[in-house]
Amino acid sequence: MHVADHQWLLKLDRFESFVAEHGQNPKQRDSDGQRPHLGSWVHGLRQGHSLSPERVQLLNERIPEWGASSGWPDDFEGNLRRLLAFIDERGHLPGCTDTDWEDAIHLGAWLARQRIHANLAHDRERALNEAVPSWRGIDLNFFDEDVECLAKFTAEMGRTPTAFEHGEQFRPVFGSGRSRSDRTSHIGPWLSQIRRIQLTAEQRAKLDRAAPGWGLT
């Protein structure tokens, strides 16, 4: 077994023991003993850090509620209604900058968990697709524009962007009514999300031409 896999399983054991003892997931911010480190690790899991399908399966089997933040309900229909209310007022998906909206951070984390869920139920995926077509954080209606942006970034920088890297200066001219505040204007997060979703052969070919090696993290 690889050292990284062994260390990950040890943390999973600690996580399982914590839930068995306390009846809840560890909090991300707490100064009580081992909770800060463990809570940060669990928070990273919810964001998709170091998660393969095999690891997701282990989490689902051993800690079914691993994706629920402490004190935040894992209520799909209720959270979808909250998400729609947020979008109706703000006009975009919740993010870390929406600190003035109560529970925006939790709502954003919930949405992120839906994106990385290896076994997201078909009815839930269909409900999200119908209610919030851009719920994955990208809008495929502007796929060609975003590929052009990626191509410009890669040509000038000699590499693909990191997951947290913005590329506003490489942005092509916007189409009908598209705002620069759109989340897909951030080329790094956009590429990170693109790697996680099902693409057509034509879309993958366009990415291959624009940025060879785009699928490598």
C-alpha cells in the first residue's frame, strides 16, 4: 500500500472514531484537542481534495453522513430551495465572498459536495440540471469562449492554470449579456470543474487542441 493511502486510511479511522464518540462530524474551526486538524481534513474532503471514487465509496460505507457539515442539514430539497432563493436575489452561485448572506458558505459547500458526489442520485442530478443549469459552476453554453480563454492563457504562460488561478486578461469578448462577474470568468476554477464532468468527444478534442495535457492535475 502506498504511504499516502495508508495515511489517508489512518485519518479515516480517526474520523470514524470521532463520529462514533461525538455523534457528529468534526467542526472545521475548533480549538478542542484534535478537532482543528481533523475538521480541516474533513472540510477538504467535502471540497473534493484527494478524493478518488474508491475513497468516496469507503466514506459512504463507513460514515454515511460524512458530507454534512456540523449543524447544517443534509436536506436536498430544502437546500435546493435555499440555493434558488440565493440565486434569485444575487444572480450567481454562492461563493466565499458572500459573507453578508446568512449560511452562504454552508450552501456553497453543500453545492460543492453535489458536484463531487460519485453516486449522486439521478433524480437529484436531474432536479439540479432543471432548476440551476449552471450548478456545476460552469456554463457550457459559453464553452467555446472559455476554451479560447484557456488557449490564450496556455500559449502565453506555457502551462495550464492552477485550480485557483484567474485569467481575466485572457478573456475573449463577451457574448449576449454575459457579465465579467460570472464565475466562469476564472479560468483556473473553470478548468478544474471541466475535468470532473462528462464531455463530448468534440469538446475534448477542442480542449486537446487548445491546451494539450489539460486533463492532468
